[in-house]
Amino acid sequence: MRTTALVKRICLEMFRDKRTLALLFVAPLLILSLMYLLFNGDTVKPKVGVVNVEQGLIEKFEDAGFYISKYQELNDAKDTVVKEELDGLLQQDKANHFTLTLLNDDPSIAKQLQMKVNQILTTYTQTVFTNQVQQINLQKVNIETAYVYGSHDTVFFDVLSPILIGFFVFFFVFLISGIGLLKERTTGTLERLMSTPIRRGEIVSAYLIGFGMFAVIQTVIVVFYAINVLDIVLVGSLWNVILINLLLALVALSLGILLSTFAATEFQMVQFIPIAIIPQIFFSGILPLEGMAGWLQWVAKVMPLYYAADALKGVMYMGLGLGDITFDLAALVLFAFIFIILNIFALKRYRKL
Amino acid sequence: MSVSIEIENISKSFGKKQVLNGVQLAISEGKLYGLIGPSGAGKTTLVKMIVGMDKSNSGFIKVLNKQMPNLEVLKDIGYMAQSDALYSSLTGKENLTFFASLYKLNKAEMQKRISYTASLVNLTNELNKKVSAYSGGMKRRLSLAIALIHNPKILILDEPTVGIDPELKIGIWNELLRLKKEGKTIIVTTHVMDEAERCDFIAMVRDGQILTSGTPDELKQLYHAKTFDEVFLNAGRLEA
């Protein structure tokens, strides 16, 4: 009953605080939409200058979606690239010898351009060669690609979005629950609570339930928005996605409340973000873990977001069922359990009983 | 007359700093007891220990014959801290209701106590306003009302009159005297010497020790002083 009173009060305070509500429910949707638009933008056509390149080849380039500008003899290729705002400049020095000057202000664009130019040059010279030597019948190589997960339409955002959903749930729940209990500490109301016959466990469970309810609503909104409005790939079951996120929210809740014990002000709570939140993003699977040093991979294993991201990616992108993600779910439950126990002990600072 | 609070040889240190050193006090039922001393003397620490929020390094505290900390006894203690400790986004009534439900008062009792304590501190007409719109004095009064909401036998007020205007100060003191008549045991901490006169018993606290204690008249006689400032100074000199 004391827990109920506390839960009621938390809800009442939440409803009075429209801005926090907006942060909890609208902000994740806003950022998710923004990311969606950013990652699903059309690829920009590269601008390539050509010098002394034969017409047939230029046509091939144009077919591949390049903007081609022709130039006469040049003295300084690099200078031209910069002045003409080109992504690359292709010069034919002699037969079968080309020089490609890349702007390389963005390595990924440059690499892509280089690859495409190489590809086109190879196929072009091959066709020219086969045309010249008709009698030798060169077999054209065809590659068919099959995908285990996803399809040829798969974009990076499809893999990223499950992680993002998990991250937003984690981040906002962490922040709001942490600051919620912190406010109670700084205004002295926690002390006052401790002068009533309430038990420490009752306070912790009230916070878990009170903020948990908002976390549930947030999770459901974010998941439904991502899947129905943004049309993010969901191969597996929607209920599994919600289950994973709820467990993650529970971890975030208990971690937020726990860390708020070690913060004296709201600002100090925000200081935990680079320590407790940002590293989790790195280890959540946005960057490939396989390439990391062995001990770094172990670091990933103590991060709740790693398990949640793994499970979310498994369900949403690979279509795994509940049985395949049991380990991840168990890890999340374990995290939440540890944090909750620690919370009850942390409140001992306020009353020994 | 029974003893409602028994403080037995309490010592407490935070790290190297000794905050309380062998404090010994017995507080009788139905008396208004003043803990008087400068800021940093250890009054708040002592009061927190009585409520059970802090643990002593040695010695023990018994409240209503039960050793603290004890959750059951907390039902009989009303505690008002130095800070107002209110939920500012809630109304006065919501604050009172919340704390009343922590003491598990039933609906009818709750209604009765809320209207009673609100009228006691003169906030009946402001109960539906948000606390954030309250003035400093109103917050103090609401804080007092919360400490009284469950009709506790013991009332512990940590600096209840700091930073409020003289009129309200007199109001609060009159209220305390009235509550005393109801048979409540009241402990008030203050660093304002002129409030000492109104207490039944006084304990002067300095550097974590009780310098002296007794009724106001006893103390004045003992230290040949006219005012409590003098009592405090003389007692301090004697100690040194």
C-alpha cells in the first residue's frame, strides 16, 4: 500500500511535468525519424572529370550514373579536382593505362568511386578485347547473390534500427528515472520518506513500478512507430521485440536509480552519460565486434546494451524466435536483478534499517 | 513521568571528524525539549539518530522503550527536517495525502487529519494550490502539517523557525505549546537563543557534546546570567 502511494505520486508528478513526458515519448520518435531519413537518402552521383578518355568508355561511365565533364590536357590534376569540385579525375596516359586522381575528402565515397571506375574499366577493356578477337569465345562471368538475412534492398539502417530502438529505450529511461530519484534526494524528500515507516525495498519497487509504467508506454510507442510508420524490417515477432525492450528498460531503470546515488546534482547525473551510456553504443554492435581485441570483446560482455542489441537484431533482422535469444534475455534479467539489489543497499545511506 | 526518549552515551564520527561525543540525554514524555547550539554543533546528527536515519558508532538510543532504528516506532514520530522537503509540482493537499498514505491512515481518518492539520497551520484555503506557488513561510507551515499528519506521540523539528518572519515564528511556537498540552513530546533544535525561554528543558550542544542541560531558570541561575546568550558563553568558558 505504501508502494502504491509512492507509485501514484510518481505518476502524478510525471503528468504535471509535460516537458519530461515529451522527452520520454516524442524525442525518441523524432531522432528515430531523423536517422531514418538520413540513412535512407539517395546516393549522390559522383562527379568525375575525364581527360583523353575514349567516347565509348565515357558512355559506360554515364550509364553507371556518373556526371562526366571533359577536359583538355592538364598540368595539375589535383588542382583541377579541387577547382572544379570533382570527386575524381580520370586521365588516360596511353593505351590501357589510366591515372585516377581522387578528392578523398570522404574516404568511403572515394573508395566506392575507385571501385566503380576499376570495375567499369575492366569490363570495358574486356569487351573491347572480345570484340577484337571474336574467335576466342570468352565466357561471361555471372554472379548470382543469395542472402541469408535480408535482401539486396537491405540498407545499413535496417541493421542499425533494432540497436537504435534499444538504445533510445535505454537512454531515456535511464535519464528520467535517475533524475527522478535524484530530485527526491536533493530536495530532501527522500530523507523525509525515510523518517516514515516505509521500507527501502518498498521505495525501490515503487520507483521500478512507477517509472516502469512510463517505460512500458514509451517502449510500445517507439516499437510501433518504428515498425508501422518508419517501416523498419521486422522479420521476427513483435512481442519478442517488446519483451526485449521491456527487460532493457528495467535494466536502465535500476541502473539509473543506482547511479543517481552517486550523483549530487542533475549535472553530475548527466556526467554519467559519457561513462555509462556512450561506451555501450560502441559495444552494441554498431561497430563490428569481431575485429576488436580479445579483452575489448570481454568488455562488451558486461554491457547490458550488448545483449539487448544482439537479441533485437536477432529478432527484427534475422527473424530469430524466443528460443534463440534466451541467453540474451537471461543476461538482461541478471543485470536488472543485480542493480535492484544494489539499489536496496545503496539506500542504506539514508536509513540503516 | 515516563521517559520517551533515552539517549545513552552516543558517539558518532564522519571519517576523522568527531561529530558527537558521549551524548547522554533523557527526554520525558509531554515535554518541550530544546537542543540549542551553534550551527555545526551536531544537533541535526543527533536528531537524525533519534529518527533512526543515522547509526551511532557507540551507545544506543531508545524511543518509547524500543531501540532505534525501528520501523514500528517511526509511526509515532513526526519529523520535520531543516529543508522543507516538499513535492513542488503537487498541491498542498496532494503532499499531505501522500504522506498520510505512507502511514497507512484510512480514508476517513486521512480526511480528518488533513483538514485538522491544515487548519492548524492556517493553510486550509491554499491546499489546492501547487506548492511551487507557495511562499517560504507557507512551505514551512505545510512541512509542519506533514510532520503532524499521523498524529505522532513524538514531534522532532529541526530548526523549524529558520528563515521565517517573526509573526509566523510566534505562530509556530504557540502551536508547539498547544501540541505539548495534548501530551506530545517535542524536540526542537535551534541556534536562536531567545527561543530557549519557551522550552521546558534545554540542552546546550557544542562541538558534539552537551555543555549543560536543565530548565531555563535553572540554567540562568547556575551561570548567573540574564540572557541565554550569556548562559551559553559562560557554560562554554567553564568547560574550557
